[in-house]
Amino acid sequence: MQRRNFLRITGGGIIAAATLSTVGLSGCGTSMPSEAIDAWRGPAPEMATTDVRRWLLSYAILAPHSHNLQSWIVDLSTPNEILLRCDLKRLLPQTDPLSRQIMMSHGTFLELLDLAAKERGMRADITLFPEGAFGPGRPDTRPVARIRLTPDAQVQKDPLFTQVLLRHTNRSAYDLSRPVPVAAWQAMAEATKPYALRFGQVGLERADLLAVHRKIATEAWRIELTTPRTIMESFDVLRVGSSEIAQHRDGLSLLDAKVVLLNRLGMFDRSKAPAPDDYATTSQIKDFGQKIDSTPGFFWMVTQGNDRVTQVNAGRAYARVQLAATAQGLAMQPLSQALQEYPEQRRPYADIHALVDATPRSETVQMWARVGYAPAASPAPRRRLQDFIRV
Ligand SMILES: Cc1cc2nc3c(=O)[nH]c(=O)nc-3n(C[C@H](O)[C@H](O)[C@H](O)COP(=O)(O)O)c2cc1C
């Protein structure tokens, strides 16, 4: 029996793939609903003349966020001010037990907000954790940031703003024959300059090092997929097919025709983790391996210390790096698994820290990502602007 002709379904079922391909898949909910990606058209023209904060926020909500959770809540009750809080229902306690990536994802939001403010000739004075920073555990209800907005003729526009509507995380195979140009690496490194961190990169000229990066990323991915509670965390925010995506407008979108059909047939069981040898697991490991093998470059960002302000600022730096790469026509995908602090990742965590010369205990690899040229990626869903505004 040729294994690839069969799909093993989560929960143990098996179905012939050939059967699926002969079933009509049209109208099966395999396209991205337009309302879910409406935000990528930018603010409606009439917003330019209303409360400027809503215009700025229309850009900020396009920030990258781990698992696309969009854990941002804003309070607009004080004029000319935005108070940013973390939505405590949108955390990833299994894969991000310290909420480090959640804090980075607030940093990306703040960076885009700041770029948008500059575009409108406004100075955004951002005070992080105005009522004190969260401890090393979970965030709480205290604000992540207070942003005061003041018109300021001295403020200069930042060219990275022009990339905000074009930036997308790209999870496809990259073009291994096209190295990342030196000038592009320089532009990415330059983009991090406002923040205190070390930017490093490796490209095709170091095949030996690339091989080690690929090995660590692949192993960390395998661990994530075969650890039941971490894969279940992804399943919980997996949106399969158009109607689930339109309903939630967040999380991880899956529009693969076969999976959408299986889901419709009630054969994609997301109530329990697939076994390590299930096709659902092995096919994803294989697919990820092919994409990693197609990657011509990796970069990393290392900070001294790992407090909450450092994490937020690392997110701000990451947003700038990705915008700078977008301006160079480059695709990017973070590889967070080996950076995650749950016990099963201890080995890949140590390996990636050692590989990029991060001093144990005093330095933290905040971001590790693959970079290269690739076909354009589709935009990821965003909720409506009003969904983020609580007051
Ligand atoms: C801190 C952080 C960690 C992330 N880690 C991953 C990752 O490990 N793998 C991945 O494919 N995307 C990762 N992403 C990208 C998000 O999944 C992505 O931003 C989100 O799905 C929204 O898509 P967009 O970036 O195209 O707007 C990460 C983003 C951030 C900010």
C-alpha cells in the first residue's frame, strides 16, 4: 500500500486521498473570506478626519502576533491617549508559559502605532508598564503601555510605514537559489538600531551553519507537534475553512482543500492530539522539513536580560526587521519553537542559544526566523477595529 495515497485522520480514521480528489471541492469554503482581511486595505478614507487614534489603531492591529491571537485591548477614555492592555483570555500558557511572545506581540503593535503616529505628524510618548511591569509569570490587568499623542512639527516620517500593509508572515517554501543580499541583511540589522539588542544572521555562504540551524528548527518543530498539550494549544486556535475563519478572524487559518473537506465530513478530530506516527503529524513534520531545507538565510535577535520591557522592545525591533525585509522584497517566518520555555524544548533551547553565542542565563534569543525570496503570502485575518476598543 502506498502510504501517501491515504490520509490518516486525527483520531485514527483513514481515508483514500484519491477519493477526496474526485469529490467536488468547489464551494467547500476554501477561500479566505474578504471581510476577515478587510483591515489590510488600511483605514477607510473618512477615518482621516475623525479621531486620529482610530486611524493609528487601524495600522497597529496589522502587527504580527504569535498564533495571530491579537491579544490587544485599548482604552480610549482619556482624550489624546491610548491605554494598551493585554487580553488575558488570549494567552498561550503551554507554548509561551512566560508570555514572553505575548509581550513581544505587544511590542510589534506599539511599533506600528508609533510609525503610524509619525506618518500623521504626531509624537507618541510611550510609557511602558505605567503601573508596574508584570512578574515573570502571567500578565495581569495592569496596562502594558500608555501612549500620549501630541502634534509635533519636528516628527519625521519613517519609510518603514510604507511597508505596513504589505508585510505578511510567509510560511511557504523559499527559493534556495537566491541568497539574501548583503545590503538586505544590513537594512534589517539597521532597522533594529533604536533598540538594545544583538542582530545576527547566516546565509548560503555558511552551509555548515545553515545545516545546524535547520536541524535545531526541525527537531523543535517535531517536539511541538508530538507534545500533546502544545499541539492542542494550536488546535484550539486553528480555524479550518472560510466559515470558521470568518467567525473568529484570528488564530491559525487552514484552507487546504482536503483538510477543509475532511473537517466538513466530521473526520478532522481536533478534540485530541494525533499520535506521533499519525499522518497528521508525520506529514506536517515532512512539510516543515522541506520548507526549512529551502531556506537560504536565518537571523536572530539576542537581548541582555529578559525583563518585560526588554521583551516588548524586542517585539518592536522584530516589527521593524520584518518591515525592512518586506521593503527588500524578502519573505520571513519566525521559528519560535526552540525559543519556547516549556520543558520538552530544553535541548533545542540550549542548542540555539549556544549556536548564536547567547551567554547562558544572561542573554536570551528573543527571535529566530527564516528569510528568503518566496511567492507572495496571503494576508492573515484581523478582527474588527471596534473589537479591540473596550472603553
Ligand atoms: C513573537 C512572535 C512569534 C511568532 N512565532 C511564529 C512561529 O513560530 N511560526 C510562525 O509560522 N509564525 C510565527 N509568528 C508569526 C505569527 O503567526 C503571525 O504574525 C500571525 O499569524 C499573523 O500573521 P501576519 O504576520 O501575516 O500578519 C510569530 C509572531 C510573533 C510576533
